[in-house]
Amino acid sequence: MAQAIKEGNQIIESIKTVVYALLIAGVFRTLFFQPFWIPSGSMKETLLIGDFLFVNKMAYGYSYASCPSIRLDRFGINLDAKKICGAFDGDNGRFWAGDPERGDVVVFRHPVNGTDYIKRLVGLPGDKVQVKDGILHLNDVAVPQTPAGTFTEVKGPQGPHRLEPRCENGPVGEGAVCEKSRWTETFPDGSQHVVLNIANQGQDNTGIFLVPEAHYFFMGDNRDNSTDSRFAQLGGGVGFVPYENLIGRADRIMFSSAGSSMLYFWTWRSDRFFKGVN
């Protein structure tokens, strides 16, 4: 009997250990850093498909969007952040709030479907934003772009979703070199980052967007391959993003894999480990 009681206590203690570990991980993810994996090429070359980073959730304070969504399709679990912390939704405010800066690479919650997105912040509240001939204009002033060579990658399926890159050098076959023009864009405060060009297309010329109070305007660095604030929310785009929908700032890439699985060590990009996000 004593042996059975002892074994029962060991099982209970093991369960407690697992529960405590999950609680600690949940608190850490909610308050400090949230892992984020890059699934698409909308932020190339700043972020590549297969980059893995931690999002700094302390940078802008906390809102309902700080609660992580728990989605495990294999087990039929889809617990949205709004279901967990929806009581804090609605006033577009934050606790211990911090202001994002133009040029920050930000993970935010899509205003309509709740999906986590990552883009570069280009428009602050009150800004007038427009794109003309592929050049970003802020408050009627063109944001300078200077040539910065060519971004190259191999044409072929990338990441677990096996996405094919688009190429500026026309349709190319599998295994061929896919090219995009690189440009260094310089914001009014002097900060710089690289943007890519693929083709002349509709989103290279937009109307004027006046960013509302407590909202932000985001664009992908891979400008011709990004569904962002240039597209209305009802059309699947992002539109203006409310302040409370910001999750955190991407500061550093921790790990990167070019393969369809992180376990394929031969596809690891060691040169991107612990690389800062500019």
C-alpha cells in the first residue's frame, strides 16, 4: 500500500512540474518575448523565410494582443488571444505604453482576421502616406532610395509552405538565379534599410492615406510581394493598424533554416544566427 501511495505521489508531482513549466512559459511568452517564425517572403531581405526570432513585447507595453493565441490544428485547438484577454479590447490603449518609432520591424495582430503579421512601420499617426512610381512619400516628400546592387536567391520552393520566389529577371527555371533590385531607403530621421523591387504593378501607385490617431501604417520591405497597409482590410489587406494591435518589436534573429524543417541541419543559415534586425 505504501508503495502505491508513493507512486501516486510521484505521478502527482510530475503533473505539477509540467503544469508549472507551462505556466512559467506562458507568463514568459505573454510578458517578455514571443517566438515568431517567418513564413513568407514579404520582408526580404531583412527577414527570410525560415528565420526564427523572439519578439520584444516590453517595447510598446501591453494590450489584449499581448496574450498569445494558441493554435494547434492537429489537435483541433484554436484559442484566440481575444478569447483569452478580450476584456482589455476596445479602447485602443495599452498598459505601460511605449511609442513605436518609424522604421521599427513590428509584429502585430491583423485588425480583421487576428493573424500575426510582421512588417516595417512607415507611417505614424497624422502622417500622409502615398506611393508614387514605387517610391514611398511621407507628408508630400519622397523618401530617398539609392541603388544597392542586386538581391539573388535560387529559384525553387522555400520553407514548409514551399513558396516560390518572384523574380525581376523574368520567369526563370527551377535552380536558376532569381534576381531583385536592391535599394537603400532613408527615412527622415536618417535611419536606413533595404527594400526590393520586382516589377511595376498596381501597389506602386496609390492614393493618399492619412493615418488616423493611434493607428499605424505598415509596409513589407519586399515591396512588390507584400500584402500590407496599402490594401484595405476588407480585401484581405491590413489597412491602418490600431495601437492596441501591436504585439512587439523584432530585434534579433535567433536561428534560421532554409529548409522545410528546422531539423534539417544542413539547411541551417549559421550566418544569420543572432543577427540584429535593421
